[in-house]
Amino acid sequence: MHELSIAQALISQVQKIAATEGTTRVTSVTVTVGTLSGVDPEALRFAFPLAAEGTVAQSAKLVVEQVEAVITCHKCDETTSPKYPFLACLKCGSTDVELIAGRELQLKSIEVDV
């Protein structure tokens, strides 16, 4: 389960931010996870408290915002949100597309207790 190592890296970032901000308690952590990122949101939710144990984020709530795949078609210039695993334009059916969203894995925000 690579989500545990992702959760540990996330907690490391959160601890650095908390130290910079001078806080001792993080109450909420929000991340964006793309549907094509290879990260299972449920597994990340499970791993997060394990990684947060004994840190400033120990009792923090993890909020996962899922980002759907979005592509732009090079043939017809349409921007659509196809359903994985079919990354083809929904308008013309072309597979000559560019993925512009859906691979994200980002720390979006943290909330702290002041």
C-alpha cells in the first residue's frame, strides 16, 4: 500500500508548514487527488491517521477532493471529461488528446488551531 508512504510525506509537509506558522495543532488537511493519479482515496484516508499519530496533525481530519480527468482534443479542440480507461474525445472520438487534469496529488490547504 503506497498510500501509507504518501500519507507520511503529506504529514511531513504539514509539520513543516505548522512549524513555520508557529502552531502546535492541525485540525484539517485538504488534498486534491486526480482519478488518474494512481492513489486510492479510501486507502489514503485509512493511512492518514497512522501517519499522523504523534504529530501536530494527530487528530486532524483528512479531506480528499477528487479531480476528474479532463482532456483537450487536438483534432476538434473540444475539452471533455471522459471516463477512465477510455481517454478519447467525447465529441469526435479521437485519441489524439492532451490530459490537462486528473493526475493531481496536491496538498491544497491545512487548518490550524490558534
